[in-house]
Amino acid sequence: MHNEEPTIPYAISPSSGVPVYRQLMDAVRAEIAVGRLAVGRTLPSVRQVAKELEINPMTVSKAYSRLEVEGLVERMPGRGMRVVERRPRGPVQERRRELEPFARQLVDHAYRLGLGSDQVRRILDPMLEELGNE
């Protein structure tokens, strides 16, 4: 278990058009995905995140609660939230269907930028290796 004080590497942009709680959820998911928030690691407290990012504590609480529902974190009474081991939700085909719209957006965007499949793979391969999903 990690006892070091959790840091807040999240960047939130209230003017982005994306709700702040969603931005916070995405930031935590990204930190977990790349291993900066490892299994067992405690998330920064609601109060700490709200103060540092200058956002409403209820917004942070909402993001953390939704991450808990997704199974990424668990509540530890009196000690906050900690990252839990990933447990895939649903059958593989269902998870693939959920991912496909994002993959389509990536492919469409790469096409608009004039990038070929080899160039896209050179971008994605290191990211997939970082996730340990080779």
C-alpha cells in the first residue's frame, strides 16, 4: 500500500464545454491507465482536489462516486478512495462495441490529418505497451 501524499496532476478547463466532473473522471481514468495511480493508491481527498483546482467539493465527490460505480476505485471509510484492481465489465464483445465509436473517431481524425495506418500504429503501439496490453 502506498502511504505517500497523493498529488493532483489533473488539469481542468471550466470553459471546455465538458462538465468539470467528467473532466476529473477522465483525468483519474488516464492516471490509472498509465499506472501513475496504481492499485492500492489513495486518491487525493475531495477537499484537497476542490481547493487546488478551485472547484466545488460536490463536483469532486460526484466524479469520485461515479468512478466507484465504474469499479475503478473503492471507498475506505475515514480514509478516502483508493484504486482497485481492474475488473472488466461485461463480455468482451460488449466492451469492444463500447470502444468502437472512439476507435472510429480516431481513424476518421487520422484520415483528416492525412495519416496512414502505419503512422497511426506508430503512435498507438507505444501507448498500448505503456498500458501493458500487447
